[in-house]
Amino acid sequence: IDACAALAAFRGGEHDLAVALLMPLSYALQRIGGSHAQRDLFAQTLIAAALKIGRFPLARALTAERSALKPASPHSWSLYARALDGLGDTAVANAARAKAKALLDA
């Protein structure tokens, strides 16, 4: 129920609420079943909500983990760059963007 409420909150622009509802569930979603892609929707929603409300340390942690788990995903590296930009870590953000571009160009 909380996962669905989090998606509704995100859709309604209540990004703080979406983060509050998804954070406790983020490592328990595998238990609810569904495909990897379906569960990934919740992870992407959590990251997007964190970025929208300026919770850049949280977004950095989530995107760093995502990039480590999906190193061939340009989207993951782009999200990581956005989180790093929010923290003012331009050099590492640029490296993450370059990684995303290299993956897209490959």
C-alpha cells in the first residue's frame, strides 16, 4: 500500500512524501514480487523524488549504488551526475556524464 501511495504522491508533486514512503521499502521491494523492471520503477521514483526536493546526499548514495549495480546503464550514470551536480562536485559529475555518453556512443 505504501509503495502505491508513494507513486501517487510523486505523481501529485508530493516528492517529500514519496521519499518518506519509499525509503523504508527500498530494500524490501523484492519481497513484493514483480519483475526487476517493475521493482526498478520504485527505485527510479525514489531517486527522482530525492533529486526534485534537493536531497542530494540521498540521491548520490542511491545513484552510486545503482551505477555500481548497473555499470552499463547510461541512465544510471546520468542520474549520478545530477546528484553530484546538486552537491557541487562538478569534476566527478562531469566524469559520470562522460561515462554515460561513452556508453550511449558504444
